[in-house]
Amino acid sequence: MAEFAQLTDMYPIMIPRLHGINTPILDQALQEGLRTFCFDSEAFREELPPIDLEDDIIDYTLTPSYDCHVKRIANLWLRTATDVTNDYDGTLQDPSLYEFTLPDALRLDLSIEPSSDITDGLVVEVVLVPYPIQSGTDTFSPEFINEWYEGIMYKAFHLLMAMPGERWTNTDLALYYENQYKIRVTDAIAEVSLKNNTILDGFDG
């Protein structure tokens, strides 16, 4: 099977199972399937480009590369100048030492307030969820979509087949696909836990 570069690449698999479906409705279901899978599994993560630490500054802004919002911080590291020079990861911080406020505000605890300026001294890994209306060209990475397309597709099938009164409505199959979706979410949660520090390469979607 060829790799998926975008959600519409799932059309050939889905349309034959959805009698009479039109592409705007299918697009909407796929976007909601992607968003729901990302929210439920927390599998779509990005290690943001390093942020410069500033002396006595505890407030920072998190800006993902993707056209998504940050659900939460997965991991946060502080690096010394020596860490930066030697390309070390730095020190992983306990979540009690920082606070994230939607949509993009990070505040460090006073106990880890920077005492000097350190270029690239702050590294943050975030959990990403696409916006409800996905109009950007960089909503997800092909790496992610190819690894978890089944979960996204199964959620879309569930949403579509649960719609009442449509030619493609099928309540029995809707339940089947919802159960399959839950299995894929569980798989994704386990995979993130095993990897502990999932970093996705950036690609245009």
C-alpha cells in the first residue's frame, strides 16, 4: 500500500464502504477522526525548537510547527550552557515545576527561574491536537498519519455510519468501527509509553 500524504488519500479505502457518500461529508468525518484520535491517544507530539532562556524570566510562549493547538506539555528539559555546547538533552523537570495555560503560555516555577541568559536552554515536548476546522497545510506529519491511519479511519467510519437516515448508515458497523477505534487508541497510548519520548519529524501535510 502506498503511503498517505494527506487525509484524502484514504478515499479509495473508504468510499466503496460508504454507499452514496459525498466528499465534503467524508472530509469532515476524516478531520474529526484525526482530531479525536489525537485528543484521545495523545500520540501526536512534537519537540519544539529550543527556546532561549532569559535571566530572571519565567514566562515563555510555546509555538508548535504544526497547525494545531497544544493540549499539554509532555516533557520539559532545562539545559545549561555546557549542555547546549555538547548537545546534551539537559535535565528533565518535574511537572510540578512548571505550569501550562492555554493556548500557549508556559510559566516556570520560581525555584527553576533562570539566573542567566542561555541560548536554546529550554526544550519542550508538547501533545498536539488539530483545530476543529483544519484549513492549514501542515496539520499533521505523514509519519503520524501512516502509523495511525487505521484509528483515524475507523473513527471516521463510526461517525459516518452512526448518522441517521443516510444511504451509508449502518448502526451495527458503526459499533464495530468504534470498538476497532478504541483498540487503536489503546495501541497508540501503549506505543507512546514504550517510546517515552516520541519526537515526530516535521513534514508538510
